[in-house]
Amino acid sequence: MDQKGYRRGSFQSSTSDEDMLEIAGASLDFSMADDDPPLDREMGGFSSYNGGGMNGTSTMMDFLEEPLPGVGTYEDFNTIDWVREKSRDRDRHREITSRSKESTWALIHSVSDAFSGWLLMLLIGLLAGSLAGLIDISAHWMTDLKEGVCLAGFWFNHEHCCWKSHTTFTDRDKCPEWKSWSQLILGHGEGAFAYILNYFMYVIWALLFSLLAVLLVKGFAPYACGSGIPEIKTILSGFIIRGYLGKWTLIIKTITLVLAVSSGLSLGKEGPLVHVACCCGNILCHLFTKYRKNEAKRREVLSAAAAAGVSVAFGAPIGGVLFSLEEVSYYFPLKTLWRSFFAALVAAFTLRSINPFGNSRLVLFYVEFHMPWHLLELVPFILLGIFGGLWGAFFIRSNIAWCRRRKTTKLGKYPVLEVFVVTAITALLAFPNEYTRMSTSELISELFNDCGILDSSKLCEYVNDFNSTKGDDLPDRAAGPGVYTAMWQLALALVMKVFITIFTFGMKVPSGLFIPSMAVGAIAGRLLGVAVEQLAFYHHDWAIFSGWCSQGADCITPGLYAMVGAAACLGGVTRMTVSLVVIMFELTGGLEYIVPLMAAAMTSKWVADAIGREGIYDAHIRLNGYPFLEAKEEFSHKTLAMDVMRPRRSDPPLTVITQDSMTVEDVETIVNETTYSGYPVVVSRESQRLVGFVLRRDLIISIENARKKQDGIVSTSIIYFTDHSPPLPPSSPSMLKLRSILDLSPFTVTDQTPMEIVVDIFRKLGLRQCLVTHNGKLLGIITKKDVLKHIAQLANQDPDSILFN
């Protein structure tokens, strides 16, 4: 990030992630300065880590006897130092443990410190579950508001309105308490004029909801737009984006998520619920000192919060934990696994207690299948996997191309107009088709549904032969006219969903991708399922059916095909595998369908990976230029550290600070004339023997405070980073000792170290920078930015276009 030079009093503001970052239209500038090993740290000192001596004299004081506010903290758009953060936490833990033996109060403090993590997980689960319930209930009501209103109480949605009605089961959607807008305004609901009025009200409500959402996002919390998962992944890898997980983002995202989902746009609430849960986690971290003051510990909490988010999104606590582990987390120790499980459990329990859908289920599209599947059905399941992989690769390429166009053209300057146009097109196309008019969650629920005797849906309008009915199981039957009509409508809905989702995902409203992807796959799966069912009914004597599907038997379950298709498409877009299968079987409650789901998920991943290696979230991370070092990618090139380090041969020499010969003025000049985030400290310019590494931010804060509070510090005062200083004449100004802010153990590699080892070190230790030496002498520096640029260059990408864009 570009530093603006040395400014007095510029670091007195809070370093909390709750600080609101004002950015018009959420167009962010991540342009970081040259050579910045990113900085950042929460409030608190770390003298025990560096082990600086503090024996000052009358003319030389170690100014940092007490940690200064701001020293060891991080700036916005910088990366945390995982090694130092973990070291600070170990020091803190050792101190608490040693003190616990001294007194009862210290022992109580030690126990409360150990328990605080579990208490925090409990609070996150309760808050995330409560917000998810609120979002579900509100979105359900506002979605139905587009079509009509309940006279018994305007706060009831269509389903709840008709619960007390005495209508028959087949007419349960036509209860007298619920009035469509045409019935309310015209007094009747039949005829062309009534249809046009309902159409008009549907479009008006959709536009109102979406415009309100985009205006709230633009005006109050620009970070509330989008899915949030690419940014969550980046933050969990150690990057700082102030305000992204703050209270304003939480409030606005919760409100606008309801509005965006209710508007009927092709988006879901599941991805944004992960962002909402992480906001809850970040805000609640401020109640506990050990999480507030340590960025690495805070990221452990955010990993657990992401698990709680998926838990309430799909009603899948185990799937949520696996999602956090497989998809978003960068550092996931065993302790975090247990806490994630607890947070996900509490969140799911809270949502179940709220019971937002009134059916004791956590999601709208929970379904149970009872019929077993046959081995030969793996062929259509694998075909669905291929379709999911192709759709995933097509969607990622198209969506990234559109988002890049939005960033690089005038289109990005008019987010409100874009949302207005896309909503208008979506609403106009959606209303005539009942399968696009209903909410996407209801559509998925209908597609997953296994037809029973009492089902009145068009998808279940088969030619009935009740003589062959055995108990609850209906045999495979000939499709009636309703099924054929539904097939055509679903085919049109599939085309619309495939294309409109490309333009919807990435707009300046909260938008998840799980539900639209699942809808595309569920439609394709249901179409294929009905086709196979009819094939088996009319040609049960074929060799492929004769062994297991006799006439009058219930062989094919089209709803199962819809579920497998949904998993395949979601896997193709996100490249999830294990967590996806677990989420899907938690949704359906059917362990026997794990093999079809696994076959489809793996096939879709293989097909999509063959076309393009990146999932949608990784593609958006690269598009936005976030400094994310992908742990799954292999580095296979034969380059050395000296090929990547700076300065290069044509560059000016490396900027360094000497340990005992530079004045305050010299250091201030270096800080003002460069934009680097830190400086190596050497014995002398001639020897270039490395002593340590000091951060720019710590230097500025320390010198600024020394000038204010320490007598005799002037521009000609010598700065020392050594334990002892030589005696100076009495007339000389006071000296400033800053050894406490010096990192005495910076990571170093030799100039001949292979880059694959360097990249591995950066990935596994979460480094910000690494110093390069030759025979003990300092040669240069490699930052995370340099590593990312090098990887981009080797992949034939423009290194400057993808970093901090």
C-alpha cells in the first residue's frame, strides 16, 4: 500500500477492523508500494519476542520500556506476520501459565483465558444462527410480497397465511386469506388485465427491493456487496482489509441480503451468510483481549465462524466444518477444528430453535428419498457430472470476463444503473414462467421432491394407474400433459438461469452463487431424470432395464437426479469435493446416495479442471489482485532466490539502516523518501552484515513519541539498535535506543536457494518478507509481492495487472 510518508500524529486512530473505510462504489485501490513486506499488528508490544536489552544510561534511553500504542500493529491492505503473531501468543500463554502458580486469582485468570475460546464460539453460533433465522423469515415474506398480501396479517407469508385456512389439500395455495395484487385492487384475479397488473406489481417490487439494496450498499457499506468468500479467503491467509468485517458491513449486509434475495435476482444467500458469520466472529473478538490483540488468533476464530455460516446456510454443521477446512481456511490447527465443530453445532441448534420455515427443517429444500439406486444409474450421474464441469468452466470464464469489463470500462461507474437493468430484465423474463417466478430455493425444493400421491405440482402430473399402487411407493408411470409442459418450462428456465447468473454475480449487491448453481444443476438433473424414467417405462424390456426395472416397479427417482445435478454444478463452479458431498447428504438425510454424489462431484471437478484450474473464488481473488498465495498449486520452475530478489542488477542499492551510526534525521529522510514497509538493519554499509529487520510503522511511531516525551531527542541524536553504546562526549545530544522494535531473527535464505523452497516457506510460515544473503552478507529482499509477481510472470500473465489492482 502506498504510504504517504512521515506524518506526525497519523497513527492515533484505532486499528480495529470495525473502522469504516470510505470508498465510493467499492472500487478499491490495492496498489502497494515497492518492496513492501506488508505490515500490521493489533495493539500490544512484543519486546519479549525480540529480546532487546533495556539498560539505558543518562544520555541514552531505551524509549520502548513500555509498549507504545500502535507499535507492532498493521496498516490497511498489508499482510500479518504469522510467525511473530504466533510467537507473541506463545509468550503470553507462558506468562499466564507461570503466574497461575503464584495465586488463586492468577489461576482463575488462567482458566478463564483457556475457556474464553469456547465462550466466543458459543456467542458466534448464537448470533450467526439468530441472524440467519431473521434473514430466512424476512426473505420468505418479502418474496411472497411481490405476488400478494395476507389479509389476516400483512406480516404472514403465503404459506403461513394459509395454515389456518379450511381449504382442501389440493387448493391449499388458494386460501381466501391470501389476496394477489389484482384481487386486492380489481376485486378479481382472472383475465388479461388482472395478469398484467400482477406482472406490473411483481416487476415494481423487484426493482424497489434491488434499488434499495444497491443504494444502501453504495451509501453505507461498500464492502457489503458480492459473496464475500474471496475476500474471506484472502483475510484468512493473513491480509488486512479494514472495515470488511466491521459492524456497518454486518448491519448493511444483513438488510441488503434480504432485499437482494427477495428481488428475485439469480443469486443466493448462502455465500453471503459466511460473510455475515465472519463479521459476527470479528466483532465478538473485541470482547476478548487475546483475540483482539492477536491477528493470527483472530483468524482461527474467523475460520470457525465461516463453518458456522455454512452450517446455518445449508443446515449442515459437519459440511460447514469441512467447507472451512477445504475451501476458505489458510491455517487450520486441530484446536480450530474442534471449535469450528462447536460453533457450527450451536449455530444449527439456534436456527432449528427459531424454525424459520415452520417445518422443523433448517433449509427450505430438505428432502428424503427412500428408493435405492441401481449401479447402471451411475452412467447418467456421471453425465450430470460432465455437464456440471462444463457449466462451471463456462460460467467462470464468462463471469470473470464480464467482471473484468465492469472494472475496466465505464460500466463500473454506474452500479445502480447496472442493478436496475439486470433486475428489470430478470423480473420481466421470470414472471411468465412459474419456475422462474418462484424463489430459487422453492424451485430447488420442487425439483428435489419425490412425487407422492397427493402432490399437485405439474411435475407430478403422471397418468395414474392406482391398481398397481403398492403402499406409498408409486410405480414409474407415463408422463401426463402437465409433466411435458413442466419440461418445456424448465428447459426455458435453465437457459435463463445459465445466462442471467453470469451478469448477476459480482454486482454491487450481496450475491451468493451456491443457490443459482444448484438450481442450474437441479433443472438439468430433473430433465434427465424424467427422460430416463420415461425411457424405463416405455422400454422396460431393453437389456439395460430388464434386470432391475420390471413393469409396475418404482425404479427411477427424478428428484435424486436433480440432487446429483445440483451437486455436480456447484462442484464445477467452486471445485469443492468432500465438503460438497457432506453438505448434500446432510441436506437429504440419505447416506445411501453418497456414491452418486461422489461420482458426480469428482467428475465435475475433473472436467472443469481440464478446462481451467481455478474455481470461481480463486478467479475473483486473482481478478481483484489480492495477495493470496494458493497453497494447492505446485511450483515446478527451476529458478533461484537471486532471480527474484530485489534490488536487481539495474536497480539502485538496497535501502538499509545501520545499527549505530545514523541520526534521527537520517532515518526520517529514508522514511520520507521511500515507501517500503520495513528496512534491514546492518552493522555498517561497508560490511553489510545483517543484524535484523525493523518495520517502517514501528520506526515512525517510536521516533514521533520519543520527540514528544523524551528530553534531548533532536534531529542529530544517534539511533542505536545495539545492546550497548560507546561513551559519548557530555555535550552530545541524547541518544535513542530502539532495539526493542528490532526483529533479531528475520527469515533469511541464501542467493542459491531454489524458488520452490522459498515459495514453500512463504506458504507454510505465512511470511511477509525474506532476506537474501551471500556468505553472511545482505544481498537483497524477497517480499510476498515479489513471489506473486514471479509466479504470474512464469504463468505468462502480466505481473503488474493482477497485483493490488
